Amino acid sequence: MRRSLTALALLAALLWGAARDACAQGLRRLAIVVGNDTGGGDTRPLLYARDDARKVYDILSRLGGVRAEDATLILDGTAQDLLSALGDMERRARDAGQHGERVALLVYFSGHAKDGALRLGKTQLPLEALKNRLAQAPADVRIGIFDSCRSGMLTRTKGARKAPAFEIESKGARDAKGMVILTSSASDEDSQESDLIGGSYFSHHLASGLLGGADRSGDGRVTLFEAYAYAYDRTVADTADSAAGAQHPTFSYDLAGNGDLVLTDVGGRREGLFFPRAAPSGVYYLVDGRGFVAAEVVKNPDAERRIALAPGRYRVKRRLADRLRVGEIEIGHGQLSTLDEGTLRDAPFADDPVKGARPELALTRWTLGLGGTYQAIFDAPARESLFPATGMLGIDAQLHNFFRRDWVWGFDLALGSAAGTVNLSTGGQVPFHFSEIAAGTSMLVEWPHARLTPFVGARLALLLMSRTFDDPQLPKQSFSTLSPGVVAGLKLSLFGDLGLVVRGRVHYLLYNVDENRSLGYWELASAVSYDL
Amino acid sequence: MTFRKLLVVSCLLGAVAGCGNYSNEDLEFMAALPEKPELSAEVPTRSALMLGETAEYYRLTRNVSLIFNGITEAFLGLIDTIRALPPTTRQPNRRIWGPVPAKQEGWMVRMVMDRAGTTFTYDLEFQPVSDPGGWLRLIHGTYAVTSGVRHGVGQIGIDTKPLRAAGADPGLGFLDYLTVDYTTSSFPIDVKLTFANFDNPLKPSDPKAGHYEYAVQSNGQGALSYDFFNDSIPGPVLDELLVTSRWLGTGEGRADLQVVSGDAFVGAEATECWDRSFRAVYIDKPWAPLERTGTPADCAAIPTL
């Protein structure tokens, strides 16, 4: 990979002049930015795909020379939305070409990809079809950036060459024409998200690079190759020790002619944070108000860096071997603030300003259920004359991913009644009408699969039981208790947001009126659930 | 804080361990306590009876049944007041209800009930709040279950003297003592009630003692025997009559009287029969020959119980 990066750098250097010319000539830039956290029933929702898309969209609009009317942001859209936007951009590109403008079309996608197709919610778009569509788009340069699992298969397919194999044409200064594809991971790798940075590693580093972190040349412009090289280095480094393994972004191109493409013009906008030459070298983290890393900057010795952060207040962190150096900086509108090392202070690692996110909150959702339950005490004598087997109707509400991902906090309420008979030890029978209200809260762990979601957990129920007698002289009797238990079940996704839940519970019940008796009971329930 | 509020708070606090009165054994104890339906005399009646159109001794029998029921309801009300509460103590073969404040200010009341096999005993006791030294018993009862719920043999004894001596009003009028023996094992159900009253200065004519016997079949056929004091036979002395009334579930009945003491006709017997509309169809009173009506054949055949 190092070979490829070297080659990329060389390519960037050789084509530098042409790129600047192209930029100067007023390259019309069109962008479609897509983010979708969901990918259908057989995928687990992502946390930050939409945030990544917003971030890239903001950078392209603010620094990438993409006019507002030429940029489309699609969040949680469908494949048809993407194709429709692509058709619109193709029309714009064709019009621009007819007016003699050179056009660059950039498509960024952050979301799920599986089985050779991008997943946009419950819709799919075959990668090969999108690639062909992009290849045929009437733009001089087509750029596809795909941040999704196994997106590297796009760079394996026919018509594109992986970075390590590309050749550099050094003759002539023709403007580049063709297609470039960047992917966040190789064809057999997952693309990973990070709760600390609040995004995917690849998009985070790509964004940091586009903000200026990738400007190796220090000319205030970040080219496609620079951005890729920066994102590659940082993504591999950050994911090397992750449980999912290192993630290797890929790059391929099918270009005729020469010329790197400037993606962002950091120098042209005197707004952001300036790292003077005197600032200590190292990796600087610029943390936004939410505790997310807005940008990472590698500051080399004796080099300047300019990061085009959006106006706002940031905390600055630089990590040393034994401590942190932290501080705060304010970036005003149209203001280029300069980092002053003297304003930073030493801080222990415990005071790391990077707090990250509660990722489960991003996925927090409610499910409502309505169904029936059959409940019975294990002990036969108690079941016959104390607490009869009871059919119940109930509702439940479940809060998913509130405490942590795939944890479900549930609340349920059920009412039921039954008839029973007390067999007195002195002989004779006393018939009664039994009724019960059960209110419970449960903590479950679920494992979402394609259509089936098994779950297990614990439940605590408040049981309010009472009975009345045909004999008017016998007073109403009642019993209330807290009953702990375990739950296991299966949810079957039906259609839309509807599901069918089958659930079993086993509970402990301490009966202590006549005597202390440990009774257990079981429940079988089925319910129709609806995802809000 | 009332007893009920205390109970609710205790339930909330003790929810983890469970709380309530949901008890099968409580049912056994409560089923052993006498109830109004068991100790009530039911004489057939109709709504809107016209006074003067009904037989004299039917009216008397009905009135006596109301007195009979009034007596039993008075002491059963005391038991019901306690029974409406859940037991405060549950021990093997023992339940205690209360103590709770009694109607009589400054007194507490409780009921202790013990069980030995199928026999239950119970005591309704009072204690002054200011002197919680010992409990004074007002009611003592026993009940032996014979064949299931509310089938058994019971005795109830009420003695108001200890409470009156301690300065408390038992809430039972001028009752001195009362004994009740009842059998509900099988039909006919019968109840025997004997009482003695203290003098009522406002109503000196009230009986000082009395004895009632009541029996009823499942089909409504019943009988009520009672002592009755009035001035049926002209003269200065109040006459004592021993009356035995019997009736069918459909309403027809008869009353057979014997003069126990009085101005005259001591030992004489009289009979009155009535139809299902409670109108007299046969009257034979030796001391009132002019009232004679009908013949013995006009009386319905009513088996003895």
C-alpha cells in the first residue's frame, strides 16, 4: 500500500499544475451526497451514516466549490431518490457541457452495502449498475466515494484499476477525464464506525483531510489524491487494533489524461484554525461542543497547517505520552484563529474532552405491542384453589437501544380473569372469580437478524390479584407482590413495521399470607408489534 | 391514620414480600362464623299486606320473626363489623381480628378464633383503652363443621354482665344473656334462641325472658315456636301463650296456641289457619267463640318438622 501512496503522491505532484489550471478555469462541480443508516431487515442499523453525509455535504458546499443548487443531500432516501438525483445531475452536466463548461460529478454514499448492492432503507441499488451509470454520466470527471461495508468490490470490478497498479502519464498537461472511485474498505472488509468520533473512520478522516488535514503540500488546497492518502493512513491506523480488524480503503481510477482534482480550497477561505510553524508537532484533535472529534490534524515539525473548521467553539487536544495538552479556541465568522500553544494546559487522560456519543441513543426507538398471555402456576394445588390459570390481554411498549445497543427496556400491562374453586379442608367448595392486573418492566437483550429477532432478559412484575366470592358474606380478597422472572422469545418481522412476537416467561412468586410459599409460574404470550 | 390506611401503606411498603388478605384458610375461619341468613327466621310474606285482612296469628308470627331476626342481627352485626376487616394475626389454627376501636368510645374490640380440626371457637372481646389489662368477653361461640361450607352445628353465648360491670354499653339494648343453638348440617335447619333481659324502665311490659325455636325446610316450609305475652283473654293478668306456627313455602299456615298462664283457660288450646293470601280460613279460640270461622278441613295439611 505504501507503494500506492507514493505513486499517488507522485501523481498528485506531477499533475498539480494541470489541476490548478482546471480549477482556475471554473470547473463546474456537481455533488450528490447520500446517507442512510438503515439497510433493510437483514442489516443492523448504522449510527452515523447520515451524520457523515451531512458532514461531507457541508464541507463540499463550504469549501468544495459546489454551488448550493448543484448539491443534493439525500438522507434516508431510497434507491429511486438516488437515481432521480443522478438523472437531475446528468441533465445539469449535459447542459453545462453544451455551454463549454468542464464538469465534475461527485457521488458520496454512506450506508449499508451487501450482496453487491447499496442498501437504502428497504430498497437496493446494484453497485454494478450504479457504477455503469456513473461511468456513462456526461461529466468530465466522475468521482464515487462509497463508505460502506465491502465497498471495495467496486474497485475490483472491470473497468477500474486499483491504486497500486495505476500508471502515471507525465506527458502533456491535458485535463483529466474519466472516473475515480474511493471506497472505505476492501471487498472483504467491514467499514467501521466509532462512537468516539461520532462517525465512520473513513468518512471522519476523509472529512478531516478535506478540512485541511490532508494538505501535505501546504498550498491550501486539498486534492482528491491527498484526501484519499490521508484518509487511508488514518483509517488503517485507527482500525488496526479494532476487534473487526484493520480497514483498508481502496482507490481506483479510469482516467484519460492527467490532472488531480482539487476537492476543497482551504486557503481560499480565511476562516478556521491556523497551526503556526512553531506549534508542536503531533496529532491534534479538535473537539466540538457535543464531544465529537470535528477534525484530526497531523501537524508535522516545521510545517504550517490550516484547518477550515466551521465557526464555533472547539476544544483542542494533543496527546502526549503521559498527559494531554488541552485548551479551547473560538473561531468566529470569517476569522482565522491561530493556535497558541501557550493557551493549552496539561491535563490528565481522565479529562479527555473527547466524550463520544451514546450510540444507542441514535437508534433509540419505540415498539408497541398488543396481544394475549396465558399464565399458570406450576404447583397444581395452588393453581386449582389459589391462583387459577388465567388468560390475559395486554399491551406493551419497548424502548430499544436506550441503555445500549440491542438492549430493550420494556413496559407491559396485562389484565385477566378466571374462575376458580377453593376446596376447603373442612370439606366443601367455595367458587370464586379471580382477576389480575400485571404491570411489568423488563430488560432484554436482542439479536436482530434478517426476519427473526431472538431475545432474552429479566423482568420484574407487580402483580395485583384479587378474587370475589359468590357467597356475599365472604369479603373480597387481594394479594399484591413483586415477582422477578426471566423472559425469552422471538420476534418475526412480518411486513412494514409490523411484527409477531412469541414470548415465554418464568417467574418467581412469594406467597406469604397463609404461609411462606415459593411459587413459580409460567406465561406464554403472543403479540402483534408495531415499530414506531 | 386509620387501620385501613395503615394497611394500605403497609402493603405498599411490603410489596416485595407480598401483601394482602388472599387466604384460603381465612375462608375456612370465616365460613365457621354464623351469618344472618343462617340465623334468620323467614316467614312467608307478600308485599302490600292489608292490615285487618290477614290472620291474627299470622301477623303475630311474622312480628315475632322480626323480633327474632332483630335479636340475631344485633349480635351478628358485632361479628360482621370485625369480620369485614382482614385478620391482623394469622397463626396456625388461629386468627385474630383487631383490636380496633369499638363503637363505644374508649374501648377496643377484637375477635379471636381458634380451630381444632373441624371445630372452631371464637370470642368477641372488649378492652378499655385506658386499662389494657385484660379482655372482657361478650360473645363466645363454637361451630363444628359437619359436611362442608356452612353445614354444621353451632352454639353462641352472649353474656353482657361483665361489660356492663366495667361500665361499657354492649350495644345490645337491655339484653342480659342470650344463647343460640343452631344446626345447619342438613334440612330442616333449626335455631333455638333463649334470652333474658334486664328491666327496661321505659317499657316495663317488655318480656324479661323468651325462647324461640325456628326450623325451616329447603322448600320454604317452616315453623316458629315462641312464648308470647299479651292480654288475649280478658282479665287483669297478662296471659302467657305458647305459640307454634307452621307454614308451607306457598304461604298457607297455621298457629296452634296453648294458654300457659293467665286469667282463665289455662291449658286451653286454640288454632288459627290461613290461606296463601294469609287470610284466616279457620279460627277456633275457646275464649272467643264468636270469632269461630270455618272448619278444620279448611286448614292446609302441614307436616311437622
